[in-house]
Amino acid sequence: MKRLFSLVALTSMGALAATFGVPTNLTTNGVTQGSSVNPPGFLEIFGTNADNNLGDTVHVHRWYIQVTGTQLDIRVFDPGASGARDFTGNNAVTTRYRLYNPAGAVIGDESIGDDVTTGTNATDNRLVRMSGNVFVNLSSGNAYTVTPGVYTLLVTTGGGNEGNFYGLDIRSGTAFTAPHYAVYTEPRTSGDTAGFLTGGNTAAGNPSGSITPPVTAFVNVNRGCALNINNFDGDGQLNASITPVDGTPAQAIALGGDNVGVVQSNDVEPTTAQNILVNNYGLWRFQFDPGSTNAIDWSFADFAGWTNTVTNAPRNPTNPLRVFLPNGYAPVSGNANAVAPGVPTIALGAAVVSGANPPTANNTTRFTVTLATRNNTAAAMTAVQFTVGLPTGVTFVAGTQQCLINGAVTTCTDGSTGAYRRGTLPSLAAGSTGSLRFDVNFNRPAGLQNLSGPPVTGATPNTSSWIQYTSNFATTETLGPVCNMVVNVGGTTRAPTPARISGVYVSDDTVTFDTGVQLDTVGFRVFTSNDERGRERLALHEGVIAATEPDTFEPRRYELKLTGKLAGTYLFIEELQSKGPPHLVASLRVEDARVAPPPLRVEEKLTRALKKHLRASKVAPVASQRALKLSVSKVGRVVVTRDELEAAGLTRGAAIELFHLGQPVPFTWDASGTSFSFNSVPFSTQYTGSAIYVVTTGGAPAPEPEVDFTRLEPRPTTKRIETNAIYYALTPWSESPWFWALLRSNAAWPTVASQGTFELPGVTRMLGTTKVRIKLLGRSGHHHRVDATINGFHVGSVDFDGATPVTLEGSIPVAHLRTSGNQLALTLTSTAVSPNEQGALGFVYLDWLEVDGVAPDFLRQASVDGIAPYDPVIPNSRGANYLVISHAEFLDAARELAELKRQEGLRPLVVDVERAYDGFSAGTFEANAIKALIRDIAANSGALRYVVLLGDDTVDPRDFMGLHGRSFIPSIDGWDGELGRVPSESRYADLDDDGKPDLAIGRLPVQTAADALVLLDKIGHYPLRNRNAGQHVVFVDQRGPDDDDFLARATSMNQHLGARPRIIDTTNGVTLAKQTLSQLLTSGDAATLHYIGHGAPNAWTTRGLWTVNDSANVTPAPSDTIGFQWSCFAQWYQYLFGPSLGESLLLMREGGVTASFGPSGITNPDGQAQLSNAVYDNVFTRQLPLGDAILQAKRALPASPQSAALIDGWNLLGDPAMIPSPLSTGRGPWTPYEDPTETSAGNRNKKAVQTAAPRRADLAR
């Protein structure tokens, strides 16, 4: 529920300053000495009679000085007499220096002709001061008295054809080390300062004329999508480059030949691919090799380009970019070590809040948009106005606009209209970041579409994104218009999703925090502040607390040891992700977190009874059977005895046949006729790795499956090795979400040799060279290179970009392979391709390894894992309106539930889930078989309304992780766009594949018969214990800086609940709220319990309002409450490491809740509000049973990816026919509900007649 975009990352620059063309290590009187070092290039200006063949023909330099103080000291360095250091001509030039104040009046005017080498006015090879209208040495004269503003130093030449070298040093006072002012030029024509940077001359002089460091300056790229560069008369002998601020490598600049210009356009931000983080703005480092005696003319233009197209003269920019002099340098050979001045920077970004991610055509996705600036100057910016233009198909979401300073919400002036958003901060302090943030709904057709307006020429328009402010040098400055954000509608690039913090614990010297879920996580930063909004935050550590891995659903604990006692009232945790900006994931009072951290529990989702053994025996004794099914998980030769079959109930002495997926399987009896053997084949789906073999008698064939298997892997023709140890829900839908290992950049895998060890039985029968394939999936956005070796032999490598699947293909001589003890080793090298990945680890998943020529080893012995009855007969369902599908271990409870419903006037039917497998998937464990069973019964019943799934589920039904979780009733995967795969009961209830449920469905997530009895007692007693109306109680999470307004949502529930709820706000702490919640869960005072806020699979709020441990430790007492959870993850009943929070409340022996409606994944607050309003109206106004209320609410959602995520990701744990209190009036005849707004349930069920699978026939037929 977190807003995914909090603050655009901006690059900080140094302090203000300006110097160029002045040697270092001068004496205090400005004279060169033995330790003086040449500057990295000089400034050069030519006489008006100079020819083009000398290169630069510019005769005017204009320097703009950003004066912020009361003194201005202009210092000039002239490096030599005519003919030394200067381009030689036959006619000397005079260089004139004029200083203008902001009003345009001349306040200083002085010229240098032939160099003066002696006296107080000497200028030869020394730094001198411009004082009034004369030059004096640094020991005399005064600086100019000034007021803040932009002053202009105009440098011109008269006649002559000589080129004059000079340098500038411009400071805020006469002290030798007084601070510099920032100085820039904006050349507009070839007669102006287009060629202000030139190289050094190797002619004789003092100091030496040899210039070895590159000439360096800084181009202020603060607008547009492209930077245009022109150079003239490069002579083709120089090396030049420009380096963006985003950390990408320097970009080479092409150079013109003699008297020839070259124009080059460089991307600032891409517009031909998705780009929703537009932040490559600031001072780009420009440098070139001065060569020997070469002079070169440079100019820089924004996206508008040039006003002329000549090739034998410099280009004239339409809108020139400012080029700043360095604030100092320490030149050495090959490196100027120039330092950039400080200028404000701008950035624009967005992140998905709700809807399809990535967006899909003509469906609404909600984005949070942020326009930000960082004040890198030494003084405050004032009247900081932010403007973001909204293009077609992008609409503002009312009530979402905020201004922020350093991530904390602050007040500002709103000047927005329908076409653009605008906010103005009164001031922004030095070193601070200010931003405008708001939400938009984005709905566009497929292809590249604008999320913000593109930059245009002329006056800054309201259709673009830009910032205007008043500087401390008394001018109005503009940043932007920046490049438009681009969304690839229908593409594959996603926006980030925040980590879920499940607990924060504080002591005097340690901050500990746990994550329940991490997706795309690079690391964390922890801050403290005395302000609840996080202003003036203090970092508690240096750098970043690195994430253990980018994606995990397992609990992870991070400990931060403090160097001193923790100070501050509030604690903030910020997450950094591989894509997008950092965002806040936790904010809380320090005192609320002053508890000792509990053990990090990674529990097996099993009761004590299940932990003893999953199956007491592989043989399940039954009455006489005509067919049995054998489960085999290994490939090899399987031997089955007749005694085993008859012990399992097979008719004694009967002739048998063997089938797999409806096809006959050859088998051989031994000589005595007491056992037979057959070859088992590989079989693998999402739900099982066991092949089912059906043994029939009497010549009856076993039917073929009538459903598709979920992710059925093709039967390999070669040897595949894989270890499924990591689950990644966001894996592309066509790929398996399970992986062998996670590779980290610049580190060899495996870290433990056994992780990469594998066997190749039968390899000794091979010769020559064999092919090898290794399946990989990129996880981070880097450029990746993976190198692979087997037993030390390099088999191949692969290069690829980003989060894409790829197969490394290589080969290896068979002589390097062994039957056992083979060792796979991989090395990942990752290179950042975006600013967010700089310094971050690269990650790639390893899926599997294949080695050609190694066939399945049927010589190996395989065994039968289990024997059970096979019965494809579907019970008669005519007229049934309440279906219970139960695991065999809970059939007694299922029958008791059916009897309760019969007493309420319903017509129940109980079906063993094995009948679904036997009837529709040839006995194989498969969710699609359950879906087919429900459709079959709905079609033949004509009245089916309710479905109950009796049994728990796990995300790891094949027990890859060794936690011994068990899927009693599997779920079909849905997709929520954020978490990725989520368990979805609605897909079982969808009879016509229109994406919406047609039946009311609920799950009772029990793992033992004892669990089932607890829920039976609650369901049976609920109508009796709740004769009187209870109260509605709403618990509200603390709102963080980036959160939705949880309290406002709670307040708005009045109109839907039909009664004013009691609202408990946890903003001021959770201790009292937790006590109140505990009392309500055991008292029966709450008819309904609602939670709005952050959630994890095992907790509400990051501060531990309630956890699964709390549910286990509450003193049991009768209570019946219906729970509604409006958060994320809190009802992910497939959670590997214990019950979800919703399950823990439901399974409390007494107390807790009797039913719970909540999320298994991530959905946005707006969608949750839409769903909650509809559910509440259906329950408390229309007086529908709980399952019907949810069904109708989901069916009423508009067709969109956001709606699909709500339909898939929200499930009911409980009885769908339950009528919530206070509407329940005790046990009595059940009154069928008919919705007048749509067809009856019977008619809806008839839709399934066309699509339902045919009824399974008895084997005897």
C-alpha cells in the first residue's frame, strides 16, 4: 500500500567557484615559481584580422559572473610576451577587458597590448588584479564593490592577426584564497564566445608551454532530451569527450578537420524505449586533448539545435547551454583534476501505484509522478515553482498533490489547472531537495506513449515539466523543460515494488529490522529524526545496508550496530531498489520499537502430527478395488508385487493392465508370477514430480486426461539436472518460478561445492564431445556475462541484458565428465547500464543444466511411493447448491459441515478431491482437474452457488525447499502485477473464462482433523452466538510520508457499514491498540473487525500491532467475528514459514475470527477501496451472505488489469454461505438469494454446460 515513488535521486556538486588558464602554486603576489604547474589549457582570443586557417576566428568573449556577495575581484593571467605562448601573427593585438554591472553600466575598463614586464603595472607571466580602469599586481589595488547579481566581463580584441592567450581567476575578495564566484559563458554567434576553450601552445615561455592535462569545463545540461555539440577546425588530431552526470561512460566527440565544423547530437534521455526516470541533468564534464598548437572552436546547444548550417564556420546555437569554468584544478599529466561548481539540478520520475505493471493498452494504470530539484549551491533558492504538463490520456487524481522537502511533506502554493500541475515552495535551503508529487491515471493505446509533456522551444510552456526559482544572485532561473517520460504500453518493463518490513526492534546500541518480502531490493538506509515527517533526518550509518538477495519471501533480518546511543524520536527505513528511486518502507516512534527482537522464525508449515511423518505407509488399505494408482517419482525400473496390490484392495488373482496418462505401459511378470516390473518415465508439472500409473482389472482401460497440466515439462531426450531451491513469483508466466541458485556479480558460484555437484549415470558409454545447455534468468537490469565450467573445463559463456531468460550453450569433451561428483561452476560479471545500478550487485538466476547424450538410466531401481484407489466416478450432483471439495483426511469434517448446511436449507454435496484427479487428470495431482470438477458439477447441478475447499495449500507443493509443507487442496495461480503469482480461488469459480467468478467460494485452510473441528465449531455456533448486533471496529495503521491516508479511508467507511465504526488509530503507538485488539478477539464485542494499513504475511503494521505469534498466545474464549483485511500479503495462505495472519486468526481454538477476507498479494489502495465499498454495501445494505457479497463485488469491477489483480489476489477463508452479524438471526431455513441485476445462479451455471468437461464414465461402462 506504499506509494512507490518518494524522492528522485539527484547528484550533488561542489561549491561555487571559477578559474581557468591560471598556473597553480603562484606566489602570493601572483608570480610563477619553480613549483608552478601549467593549467589544463588557456583561454584564447584572436585579432580581427586573423584568418580562418588559424582556426578560431572569435574576437569576443563574454563571461557571466554570478555575484552573491559585496566584493568582486577580477584577476587576469597573461602568460607571455607577443610571440611567446601566443599564436604568432605579423601584427600584434590589444586585448580589452570591460566589466559591466547587472544594469549594463561599465564599472571597469582596461587593455593589455604588448606585455609589460616591469613595474607596478607589469602583466607578463603573472596574475594581476583589475582595479578600476588599470591592472595592478595582487599586493595593491582594490576589488570592486558590488551588490548581488550577474556581472559581465567582456573580453575583445582590436586589429592584428595574432591570437592571445590569457587566464581568469574570479573571486569574492582580495585575499589570495578568497572564495570564487561561479562563471559561465553562453555563446550565441560565431562572433561571440563560441570558441572560448583552446589548447596550449608549445612555444617557449615561462612557465613551459607544454600542456599535458586535458582542457576541462562543465556544460550545464538542464533541459531537453538531446545535447547538441559543434566544434570547428579540430584538425582531426584531438581526442574529445563529454561525461554525463548519470555515471555512464564518457561519450566520444567527433572532431572536424581543418576549417571544417562537425555537429553531433548526444542523448540526454532516451525516447525510443520506456523511460520513467528522467534525471540525467546537471553539469556534464567536457574535456579534450589540447594537442600541440591547435586552437579549436566549441559551442553547445540544447534540443532546439542551430540557427545556421554552414560547414566552414562555427554553428550558432538556437538556445545555447551555459558552460561553467571549473572551481579549481590540480593538473597532472593526462588529468586536469578539475572540480565542478555547484548548480541546482532537476529530475522527473514516476512509479506504478496500481493497475497493470507494465501498463496494457487502453487500461488504466496509476502512477505517482515526482518533479524534484536539489539545491547544490551555497545559499537558499526562493520562490521555487514546479510545473508538470499532463499530455493526452494522463489525468490528475484529485487529492494526491503534495510538496516535499527532503522527503517530508510541507506546505506550498497550489497553482495547478486541468492541463498542468503546479506547486511553489517559498524557499529551499542549500543542500536540500524539494519536490512536487502527485498521482495520475494513465490510459493509452499500445506502443510508446508520453507520461509527461515533451520539451518545446520558446518560452517555457505549461505542457512541459520545468522548475523556476529566484537565485541568490538576484535573477530568475529556469531548469527545464526536461525530457518527456515515456511508457511502453504493452511492453515488459516493470516499475519497482517496496519491501515489506515485518518488524523493527531498537536498543540503545542496535537497530534490528526484519523483512517478510523483498522484490528488486538493493539495500536499505536507516535514519532518525525528531520530526515525525522526517525533516532534518540523520543517517545512522555510512553507505547502504546491502540486501542479502533482491527477491525473497523468506524472513530476513538486518542488524545495524550503532557507534553511539540512539538519538531522535522517530526512526525511518528507506529501501533502495535496482529500478527506480529510493522509497520509505517504515516510519515509527523509537519508543514503540524498544522491544527485544524475537527469534527469526522459519517454521515448517506443519502440525506436530504431520512432522512425525507425511505418510505412515505407502499402502492405503481399502475395500476391494477394480483399479489402483501407483505414484512413482523416480526414473528407472519399478518392481511391484501382487501382494502389495491386493493389500491395497485390488481384486485377488485378477488379470491386470497398466496405463500412464491413458496410454498402455508395457510390463513384465517375473518367472513366479508374483511381481511385475516396468520402466518409469520422467514427469514434472508445477504441482507434482510423480508419474501416476493406473492398474486396472477386467480389461477396462484407464481414461486419458481431459485437462492440460500446469507447466508440464516436455519429456527430456537428454539429462537435465536442476535443484529447485529458490522461488521467484515474478518469473515470466511461461517460465517455472523455481530456480537452482542466485548468482551474484563478481563472485564465483557455488560458495559450497556440494551446491554445484551432480551425477551423470551412463556417461561412460559416451564418446567424443557432447553439448551442454544452462538455462539462466537475469534478475537485475545490468549487462550480464556468465562463464561456465564443468570439472574445471570452460564449456562456454553468454552475454545478455537485464531481466531476460537466456540459455548458455557450450560443449565439453566426454572425457572430462564422470558418473558422479561432477562440479558445475559459474561466474557472473555485471555492468551497470543505469544510474540506479551503479555500485549495486548484479543478479542472475540459475535454472537448470542439460547434458546431451545421457539418456534416462532404466538400469536403476525405482520404487513406488504410494498406492491408492483409483475411482473416476463423479457423484450425482443434480440440484446441489453447496459443494464441499475435501482432502481425504478431512472427509468426516466435510460431511459434518454438509449436515450443518443441510439444516440451514442448503443442498450440499461432498466430493473427495481425488475424484477430480481420477476423473480429469488420469489420477495426477493437478489444480486444473479441480476446476474441471467444479464446472462439471455446476453444469449438471443447475443450481450450484457455493464452493468450499477443505484443506490448506502451500506455494511449494513439491517440497523443493525441504520444509515438508503440504498442499491438501492446490490453488490455481493468478497474477497481481506486483507480487506476480498469487493463489486465486476466483479462477476455480470462473465457469466461462471471462476473468470473473460465477460462484461464491471459500477455503477452510486446515492441516489436521483438529483444525477442521475448530472451524466446524465456529461455523456451527456463529448463527447462535450472534443474535444481537455487535460493533464494527477498525484498526488504522500509522500513515508514513509516502502512504495513503489510512484514517481517511476508515472514516469514509461509515456510509458503507450502515453504522458508525469504532476507529482505533495506531499513530501514537500500538501498545494500547494491541491490548484492545486482544480483548476484542476474545470477547465477542466486535461483529466485524477491519484493518487498514501495511501488512506482511505474518503481521499487521511494521510495529507489530498483531502477529501470528500473538494469535497463538491469546487466552481462548468464545468469540465470533468476521475479519476484513485491507492491506497486502496478510492472507497469503500459501506462505512457507507458518500460517498467514488471516489463517492464524481463523484457526484460534476459540476467539479470533470465524471468517476472514483478505489479500494474498499486493494491490493498490484505490483498488482496495473500490472493492471494500462494494463488499460492504453488499453485506450491510443488500444483506447478502458473505460469499455472495464478495462474488457480486468482484463481478461489478470494470474490466482492467487492476480489477484482475483484485479478483485474483483477494480470497475468503471461511464459509461463503455465512450471513454476517448483525444480520444473522439464528439457525433457520435458508432463503435463497437472487440478484435482480443479473441472471440467477442457475442461469449462470448453465453457461458452464457448453464448456464443462463431459462426465467421467465408470470403468465398467
